[in-house]
Amino acid sequence: MKCVICKHGSTQAGTTTVTLERDDTTLVVKGVPAQVCDTCGEEYVDEAVTARLLVAAERAVTDGVQVEVRQYVAA
């Protein structure tokens, strides 16, 4: 797909690191599948992956996690 940020690059399959924060909880997830712009580096995470990340973040908040770093594991 064409990058909506720089409008010049095309995206390629890759990975990214996503950081989610809520209240006193910070969750860092590495190796998240994404489409990455080959020109500007903008990263796009699809809806299904985003939903999984939000569930993990909600669980971390519920468990009282302050800071946690995880590796993304595909379902």
C-alpha cells in the first residue's frame, strides 16, 4: 500500500515495537507484525493485531503491572 504519511513510499512486511501506556502501566511489545514504509519508516499495524495488543494491555492493567516488555507471539 502507499504510505499515507509521506505519500511517496510503499509499505513492506516487517515488524515494529509498540508501547502502550495507561495510568501507571507501561507495556512494550517487540516484534509486532506491521507494514513499514520503505521511505519514511511509518509503521501500520492491522486491526486484528491491534485488538490482541489491546487485550494484552488491559490484562496488564488488571494485573497491576507497572512496566513489562514482551515479545509478540502470533496466535
